Amino acid sequence: MSLRILITNDDGIDAPGIAIMAEIAAAISDDVWVVAPDGNQSGAGHRFSFGRELALEEHGHRRFAVTGGSPADCVVVGMTHLLADRPADLVLSGVNAGQNLGDIVNCSGTAAGAREGVLQGAIGIAMSQSMDYEVTHSPDWTNASRFGAEVVDAIVAAHRGDDVFYNVNFPFCGVSEVAGLVAVPHQRFSRSPIRHYPSDNAGRFFMAIPETPKPLDPKADFEVLRRGNAITVTPFALQQTHQGALERLGSIELKKAR
């Protein structure tokens, strides 16, 4: 029996990257479903649209959009409604237009799609095609298209029921320059990269990432992707409890009220 695959993204149902992801999935299975937001949800993180009615629109064979929905909403609709009889074995989120690296993964809607896939019982893989923003804001999808299915196969083969989702980034370089698939930790920045950024319009501003906090670990995802031209994969644990802090807190007591 083929893997049942559910695809989502945060760039919207008509984004070029989701078409690339559909091609990747089709090379692996003939049981592929797409449920994505009807528009751009970049930076939505793991938001759910509680208390607000949503609608599911059919956009073709096994292809649906959730109006106003987030990537996490889309995965829930796919896994618990459309595929309720047999939920997907694998959730693929992306391919995102632009890299998702380091602490930026915490606010990524692409990452959230894969994370919610794992929470719903599937293997979850987020995929992003990086680009040099100083040169262009239109990614070259060649590396994602060329290596995507092979990367998915490798991750699925290595998966052992771990409580993780996988974050993959493809480098912006020629196909012949790709240095392989490298498992790396994510870059923990010295501070949040998200900043207030003033607009040219008076009284207005943006949330933006104007620069990358330094220093950078040469062995972490950011530098391995950028300098090493490698496809990076990072497993992110869903169990986020810090054991050291848990043990320290276990020994504290409240002072008795006088």
C-alpha cells in the first residue's frame, strides 16, 4: 500500500512551491492530497483559527483550500475530516519560498504544518528552498525539485517513531554544487532576529528580519546551508521540557504564609 501523503504550505494554495511539493509527493506515492490556505500565511506559526468559521473549497482532484485558515488548520482538516477514514502517513509542508533556519522556525507556518502532522500521528517534514535575498526574492526551485523525493525517502527510511518533525532547507546553488544531505542542529541565535522596522509611511512599521544575529555556529543549519551548499535537515523535538530546569524547580518550595 502506498504512503498516504498530505501536503500543506504557508504561501497559499496557488504558490509555485506547493506545485513543486506535489511533484515530489507524486514521485513517492499515488495517494496524495493537498489542503492549503487560500492565501499567504507566512509567519503564522502554529496558530489555530479558534472561534472563527472557516470554509473548505475544492480546487481540483484531492486539492482543497481553507479560506482564512493557517497551515495548522489545514493539517487538522485534512487529517481529521477529509482523511478521517485513513489519516495520512506523511505530511509534507512547503516547499516554502525562502529558507527557514535557526530560531526563525519558531514562527514558521511551514514548520507548523509539519509539526501538526506529527501531533496528528504522521511523519512531518517541512521543506524550504533558500535564496539570496540581496539578489532576488524569486527562488530557483531546481534543487528542491531535483532532490526533494530522494530527501523524503531518506528521512522516512531513517525515521524510527521519534517524537520529532524534520526541517529541510535546499541551498541556492547549481545542482552540481550541492554537497549532499547533512543532518545539523538549528542555529540558536543570541537574540530574536525579529525586529520593528520603520515604514516610509508616517506612523507605520513592519515586523522584519533586517539582519542575522551574530555569532553563527559553523556547524549549525544557517552556515552549513549558506557556506557548505548542503541540503540541511534538522529534527525538532516535540517534547520541549527542559530536564535541567525541571529538576531545579522540583526542589523549590513556597514559603509558608505567616
